Amino acid sequence: MQMSTPSPLTSSEHPAQPAHESAYLIEALFLLTILATAIAVFMSLFSLAAKRGNESAELGAATYAAANVAERFCADPTSAQAEYDEDGYRVTCDVVPEVTDAGTLYRATVTVWSATGDPIYDLSTARYVSEVS
């Protein structure tokens, strides 16, 4: 009977772990740390962008409300109310008439207020009404 010699073990069959496996674990942890930091930075940026977007939308709505009240004032400055409710905003219209020999110059300051009572937007406008026919 013929005896065969055992074949040498290949690296995939070797039971011992390679020495570079712990280095791979450290690299993976380092990459996960960088990834977590990048995600935190991006979340902060997205949060700030959402906040700025909300502020922009609020300013746009306040500008629209102020323009509506200014248009009403320009149509008839004598019947302008002191306070309006426009799109959920409180809008005040302070009218100051300046009487001259030929007519009256009406100056108005339109202010849009937030729900917390802070002014969001101011608009100044004027309309001259002639008394000369």
C-alpha cells in the first residue's frame, strides 16, 4: 500500500487569522467616524436651510400682505383702516395727511406683525389727492 504525503494547507484553509485583520477593523472604525461626522454636519446644514426657507416664506407672505393693504390705501386713502387681518398676519396702516393749497398728500406706513408681536415688514407709500378741478 502506498502512503500519500499530506498536501500543504492553503491560506484559505489555515485556521490562524492573518495579522492585517485588526488593521482592517481600525480602518473601518475610522471611516465610520468620518461618516458619522459628515452626517452630523449635513444634518446641521439641512436644518439651517429649512429654517432659512421658513423665514423666507414668512417674509414673502408678509410682503404680499403689506402690498395688498398698500393697494387699498392707494385706491382710496381717506377710507384706509388702521388695522387689517391679512393671511393670518396683523397689518397696521398709519396714515398721515398733509394738507396743501392744491390738495392733500397722504403718507402711509404699513407694518406687518407676526403672531408673537414682532414687526416682520414695513412699507411706506404715499398718494396725492388734488383738490383742484
